Amino acid sequence: MVNGSVTISIEDFQALLDAKVNAEEIKDSTQLAAKELQVFLSYLCGREDISKYIEEFNRQSKTSTIVIQNGRAQIKFNEEV
């Protein structure tokens, strides 16, 4: 980390704060959607063998991986894998 200071306008500072809040809201929404998709995929796993589809998804996905353990689906974002 480099110590130092910077001067920006109040408007730019407020825009930076707003962008941070927006990014946190998007992250929270994405995590909630992933949990809902995990429930749905777990439901499908109990009715059909979807392993070949999961393997294909994982092969093509650059941002997430689906893991099935004991009939339960878990979506892991690649920075968590």
C-alpha cells in the first residue's frame, strides 16, 4: 500500500460513494440469485441426472462453478473456488 493523498471534488467523492453502494447492492443481489438457483438445481438433481449438463456448464463458465454434493447444488464464484 502506498501512502499519499489526493484531491477530488465533493461531487466526484459523492459519485464514488454512490458507486460503492451500488456495487454492494449488485453483489448482494447476485449472491441471493445464486442461492435461489442452488435450491432449484438441488430440486432438479433429485428428479433427473443433470450431471452431464453441470459438467458442460462448468467447462464453459468463466465466472462460476456448480458443485453437486449429496444431491445438493452449490454455486461457487471462481474467486471462491
